[in-house]
Amino acid sequence: MLKHFITNNHQFKPADPEYRQVYLINGMLLGMVVVFTFFFFVNLAFFALYSVALLDFIGAALAATLLRRFQLSNNVRQGANHTVMLLGGFLLGYLYFAAPHFYSLYWQCIFPPLAFFLLGRRRGLIATGLFLGFLILLLVWRSASWPVDSFTIESLLNVALASICLVLLVHYYEVSRNDVLRALATQHRQLQRLSVTDTLTGLYNRSKLDDILSQEIARSIRHQSPFSVILADLDFFKSVNDNFGHMAGDQVLMSFAGIMSQHCRELDVPGRWGGEEFLIICPHTDITGAKLLAERIRVAVAEYDFVHGKQLTVSLGVASFIRDDDANTILKRADDALYRAKGKGRNRVEM
């Protein structure tokens, strides 16, 4: 029940970047409702501090209102602003009414960490600076009406220095945390890219092509739209490795990947299927359009001077999606067409 409430009816998951902020906003607002309500009765019944009790009552009502609003809106930025403003305002209010007893001064130290966490480094620094500025002004202003020994210039200086040290420490922590998060995000993006790309050619790998092919099949079934695939295999590629070495073979594969990428449309998805075999997924393309693309690639390869000036050719098999197809059946037809192209002398396109 509490987790249901604290995550806004499970609108935010642990993997969401705002999850911890949402957790803290709900926790802080709920905590303020409970604490303000408790001290309202304590200050009213036992200490006869009516002004402080009134402040407690207003705080409980505002916290409950803001909590309900955040639960309905799911606006994290707005909820963070409201939480920080409410806490800062009431911390200063308690200090004002509690003077010349300084027990509420100890609670001022919770503001900077909360502001930095909920608002981020820059906005948190601004909010903390404003809060501490109001705090120092309040202490200077109210000290004239407090007993002489209750609050001295030395005490004021200690409060100011301690506040500055706290802000610098929290700021350093936030800078360090943000640097680590950015580094982790960069590494995550790199790992994601490596997991779906072929390291040699930079094209999608077979695993990613399988995912895209499944998505295209589902889309075609749902929207009754065509799509086609092209399987391409470099002719006599083994002779390149045998005569010039594997580094030359790698250079040929990279050059061929560049030719495919150059001639594919923006919506086409070329990738390395394995070895010297490549697959192109062509969304919104019928068999005729896919054959034209395959023919352009075939001509470009035949005219290209590969490593050591060697001329190469490519054979291509084309298949288009039909009703009741799955990934295996459409690839099987493209593979059969590719082998027919090989059997008819290579350097050709078959459907």
C-alpha cells in the first residue's frame, strides 16, 4: 500500500530517472503532514504556543494539499519546487516564532541537501543561497529583540561559516554525482550501440536485424503494408582472403558496407548477416522497389575498385512479405533467390 502511494500509483518505476525524486517528494510531504499535525496538538495542548500551533496547522494543510496535487499531476519539477518552498518557508517561520530558543536553528541544516537533490545542482544552489540569505537576515533582524546573551555576533558568524561549509560540501557531492551519472550514461549508450552493431562494418548485427525484422512483420500484419528483404553475398570473397590476407578481406567488407549504406534510402535498414553475407530490410517497399535497390547496389559494386584494385561482384536475392509469413519463411525465400543468382553465374539479382 505504501509503495503504491509513494510511487504515485506506480506511475514511476525504479528504472525511471525521476523515481528517487518522486519517492522523496511523497515522503517529505507525507512526513510534513504527520509532523506538523503532531506538533500542532503538542504546542496547543502542552505548551500553549498558539502562534506556533497555528503555523503547524497551516503547514499540515498546505503539505496535504500539495501532496494530493502531486499525486494527481505527476509533475516532478512542480512537486520538487513546492516541496522545497514549503520546507524553506516553514523552517524560517519556526525560527522566527521559536526565538529566543534556538532549537529550530538546528533544523535549518536539512534544507541544502534536500534542495540540491530535488532541484539539481544549479537550481539547488540558487534556492540554498536564497534560503541562507533570508536566514542570516532573520537572525540579524530578530537578534535586537532577543536577550543579549542568547545570540551573539560570534554565534552569527559560526552559523554563517557552518552554512557555507555545508553548501560547499553538498555542492561538491552533487557535482561529483552528476559527473558519475554522465559517465555511466555515456558508457550505457556505448554498450547499447555495441550490442546492436557489427564492430567491423558499423552496420547493425544479426541480433538487431532479427528484432527489426520481427517488428516489420508485426507492422505489416497490423497495417497491411508491404516490406521486402534483400540478402547479398559477395562473389568469390574467399579468394580475397586467400590472395591478399584477412586484413584486405576486412577492408573489402567495410567498403561493401559503405556502398550499401550510400545507396539505401533513409528508411532502409542494412546490416551484416554473417561473414560476407548482408541483409537489407526495406519497409514500405514491394518486390519491385526492392529489386531496383538491389540492382543499384549490384552495379555500384561491379564498378568499384576494392583493395589492391581488385574488382568484385555481388549476388542478391530479394523476397517480399506475404500473408502468413514469419521471419524464417521470408528469409528462406530470399536465401533461395540468392542461391539461384549464384547458380546462374553470379553478379545478378533474383527474386
